[in-house]
Amino acid sequence: MKSLKFIVLILLLATPAAFSATIEESADWVDADQSAEISTANTTSTLLSGKAKKIRRPELTKSIVNAPTVMTNTAPMTTMTAPPSHSINCALAYNLNEDELYSDSISTVGEQHCYIMPLNQQSKVVGQLAATDPASDFNLYLYEYDSVQGFLNVIDGGEVPAGSVEATYGVLSTPSYILVAELMVGSGGSFNFLGNSYTNYDSYEPSDSPMTDEIPAITVGQTVTANLDNPSDVDYYAYTLKSTESQLKITSSGSPEHQVEAFINSSWVVLNHDSTYSLTGSLGSTMYFRALATPGTTPSALNNYQLKTSYLVSNITDISMWTTDNLTNLVWEAKNAHSNLGIGGTALDSSGDPVVGGSVVISVPIVDQWQTQVVLTNTLGRFSYSFDLPGCSGNPPLEKWSNYGSPATYWRIYYDLWNSQTSQIHVQPLNQPGNVINLNYAHICDEQVIGTR
């Protein structure tokens, strides 16, 4: 085994900060407009399974002692917040291989062991540790390490309570990384650990941690397109609502191997693909979602899933109607249209900002029935849709002189009626069935010149 030649030790210059609460301790959701099945997926049950390769003491490469060398972290950070403050002071260090389950033991509180893993290219790195004694609390830290450039930077730390699997995550580009195991509380003893890296990861990684300060913050209206880079991958996302908003609309899509869940009322709830959910929380609250493998499936890193979100539409403005028909427009009470009718506008949220991906319902009476279309707003909050109008007979006719042209033309106009002189269009937010805007149009069946003067 290649020996460890040199490690430059680092005392990270960062303000100590405790890990924030998990989602389960901080979310405050109230309700969901659609019911869904409670998830039974266990995301940790398969971690660290199999026979572990025990590290033998003769494989010791070098004892590491603490040193006053100080460096600041100048590499781009890949976690959402500053990594945990930690000083490396390893009693033992080993050069090991990725993708192998190892066994080691620590029995003294505060003792650290270092495990150096090679990294051939920029990758998403996952380190995991599970202790045999559920009462002993171990922490696991991830460091990026470059012996040539001479730096060692802490990236992430698993600091969950005893009895849980410790996990660390990071996207690294350096030649190697180091996993540091440290006994914090208890008698310690044996534990299993391993390091893995994945190259086919999405741009939101690392997004595996359920710790709220490490979950990627996604802007409402932003479409998330991502993948599961390994069978155990779990991707978390956080959406913080504006202070004036308490509702979020979300639609997920993906392969059958993808399962998308929302954290509602202290439980993870499965969201069916291609179904739209309106979720309610408190004003300005943060809503959490995750994507993981559907139980009994093995996801491919080549397949993507999507999350689309928007605020609910509160108001519709700037409404306009148009047609490509060349008509007299002599039915003055309404928009005249013969073969097609376009309708558009802008959807706003409760604070007056454009809604991206909002749903608007347009209903148009055509001949003897209603035609309804649900349209989505674009990145500017605009929506539009064009209806095709069939031929009609029209009764009774309207006869009028035109107000332009010489000589003046006398027209006979046949147009379809809908319980009134003009037909009435309904435009409304999908989430507010009673908030209806009424528009008038006349379905022109035929225009005939019957005289001039």
C-alpha cells in the first residue's frame, strides 16, 4: 500500500456553528389540497450493508499530530452554507480504496482516524459511517486533499445523533479526499465506513443531506431537472415562499423509478407524477421536497425527473383578445371573430408580481358548447391561447352601415348568439374558481354587402 508522505494540516478559519435542525424539527406545513400516500421508503436501510474489510494496524501509514499551520479556504465551496468548524488531529491514517466497506474501531473520546481515498476526476463524493454500538456517537468529516498543492479543507460533516448513519457529501475536483472519523460520546468500539464517488451527477449536488442549512434553495418558478446518480441517492430541495405567500403549486414528472415526496404535517408524502398539488403553509414558510428511488427499483443516472413550481395566481390583468380575420367589427359590443380567437393576459400573485408557471382557465362558448383550456404562464407571467372557431349560421342578422369608406357600405352580418346578444368568455385562476373575468365576443358567421350609398 502506498504510504502517505505528507499532509499539510489546516485550522479552518470559520465561526463555529452548530448544525441546524433537520426538516422534521423545523417544517411548519399545514395542509395539502390533494391527499397522497404516506411514503414507506427507508432511505438508510441499505446503507453500509455487506461484509466489512477490517483495517489491520500494520496498515498504519503515518501518525498525524496537530500543527499550527493555518490556511483559509480559497476553493469554491460546494455546500450551501459554511462547513462545520473542525480541526484535524488524527491518531492514525490509512490509504484506502473507494467502494469497499471497511471496519475500524475507536475507544477514546476525541480520537480521530483518517482515511485517504483517491479521486480520479471531479466527482460527487459520499462518505458514510455506521457504529456497532448505538449509544456511541461518532462524527464523520469530509476533507478535500491535494498533497501537491499542499492544502486540506473541510467540506462537510455528519454530526447526527448516536444510532444514526453518519453521512457527508461534497463535489470535489482534487486528486483525493479524506474521511475523518471521530468518537464524540460513549465507549466507542467498532464501526463500518466507506467512501464512494459518482461522476454522473446533476448541477444541484450535493443535495443529499436532510440538514436544513445544506438543502439547496430553489426559487419558486424555477424548473428543476435532475437525476439520481446512484441507487441510494436522495435529493432534497427547499422552497422559501415570499412573506406575502402561503401556498405553493408543484407538479413533478419522471420515470417510474423516481419517487417525489413532500414533507407535510411531519411526514413524507408521495406526490404522483404529472399531478398538480397546491400546498399550504404559513406566510413566508419554507417547503421541503425530496426525490429518491421508488421502492423495488434501481434508478439509472441517465434518466431525469423534473419539479415545476409556482405561486398561486391571485389576479389577472392586461387581458387582450385578437383574431387574424379581416372583419368589419360592426358588432361593436364585443370582439368580432370568425375563424379563430386569441385570448391572453398576465397572471399576478398576491403581492402583484408575475407568476411563473401559474395556471389560468379560459372558457369560451362556441356554437352550442363550452370549450375550456388550462394554460400556463411563461417566465414573464404572460399567458395566451388561440381557439379555432367552426362555421356557423347565425340568427338573426344584423344590418348596419359601415362608418368608413366611400361610398358607404351597408352590411348584413350573421353571428352566433349565446343566450345574449354577444357570447361571454370566462377567464379565471385555476385555484380561484369564483374569481372570474368576463369578456364579450361575437362569433361572426358571415358578412354580406347588401347596398351602398
